Amino acid sequence: MILLAHIIGYFGMACAIVSFQSDKKKTILIFQALTGLFFCIHFGMLAWFDNRNTITGMTLNVISMSRGFVFNFRHKKWGNFFLWPWFFSLLTILIAIFTWDGLLSLLPTASMVLSCFALWVNHTPLVRKLTLPSSLLWMIYNAYNHSFAGVSTEIFVTTSILLAIYRFEIRKKKPK
């Protein structure tokens, strides 16, 4: 069953990769939701079958799916309500309190709060800079809990962010 948990996690990673490589918002929304779903199941299985402390990670992935859905409707009046990042941050903190499993629970919680604001802003370079530490926090949490798919996903995300910072911010500024 542990092998199945890891396979499901890698399905989540595959969905994350597809979402990062898409340029259509609807495709991104669908594959980010699938990423959250697969990682929710993955963390649940790690908790159940490997006695890992991943309940916080599991429930925060449910919030991530909900947040992604709402944030993808910023073009609608209801989706652009300025308190959404605060709502999802508060919800994240409350979930962390109810699923508290020691100091390690702070890593994905801090990551999710940071992500709430990173994904809300409309300035892509700032999104990248705020998402980078978020990814690193998840990477540590995943490594501690033996979520190999989670670590692999965050390595991909971190590499992708660093590459984008180089391509769009550093290299672009160099005189030709």
C-alpha cells in the first residue's frame, strides 16, 4: 500500500507538471485541482499505512484546491473580493490548529499562508519570489514524511521558478 501511496503522489506530480506547462487558465485550474486531489490521497495514505504525520498536509491540499478554484475566478466580481487571501490564510491556520502534529505542521502552514498572498498578486516576478520559499517549506515537510513524490514535485517547482527568474528577470536585464 505504501508503493500505491507513492504512485498516487507521482500522479499528482504529473498533474502539477502539466499545469505548469499550460497556457490556458482552464487547463491550469483542472490540473491544479487534480494535483491537490492526488496529494490529498497520497498524504492520507502515508498517514494511514506508514504512520506518517501528514494529516496537516492532506487537509491543506483540500484548501489549496478550493483556493485555486476561487483565485481562478478573479475576473468575476465575487472572485476578486479583496478578503479572499485573508480568508484562506485564516482557514489554513485553523486547519493547522485542528490537525496540529508538532512543529513540523508549521512548514506547510506557513507555505500555504505565503501562497495565498503570492497567488493573489498580479505581478509575476513577485509571485515567483513569494512562491520560492513556499516550495522550499513543502520540500522539507515532504522529505521528513518520506513523500518522495512531494520532494520530486517541489524540486521541479523550485527549478522551474529559478529558471523563470533567470530567463525573465536576470537575463532580460543584462545589456546586449
